[in-house]
Amino acid sequence: MRDIKVEHHPSPERLSALGVWDWPIWEKEVSEFPWTYSSTEICYFLEGAVLVTPEGGETLRLGKGDLVTFPTGTRCTWNITESVRKHFNFD
């Protein structure tokens, strides 16, 4: 399985090239839940903080300003510590 890719504070040009501002928005309150990605997701965090622990991997701290790619097949636990608001796109 490929690793989760995190880009901290990508440039506005990078975000525009990806079309991030046209993607839908997902919001979620403080909570914890397991998740499996059935397809690759790219997301850009507008607000919030989350600890994502991939199965068999190390916990990642994600939040505002992070562009994250979750490869197809990734199994992880999301622990949202501050309500999240993010743009998202599935391949």
C-alpha cells in the first residue's frame, strides 16, 4: 500500500492548478471513527485538526493548510480534535 502524502501549506498556484476551490466541502465535528478509502482522495483542510492513524502506521497530525492524498485501500482511524472543514476530491 502506498503512503499517505501530506503537503503543508502548498502554494496558491498549486491549489488552483488542482482546482481545489471547485471541489465540494466536507465538515465534521469532534469525533473518532474508522475509515477505509475505496478510491484515492485528495483533500485540502480549511479548518480544524485531526489525528489520522493508518493501520500499521504512525499517527499523522493534519489540519488547516494541509493538502493530503489518501491512496485507494488506505485503512485508518480519524480522531478529529477540532471540527474539520475541508475541500475533497475522489479519483
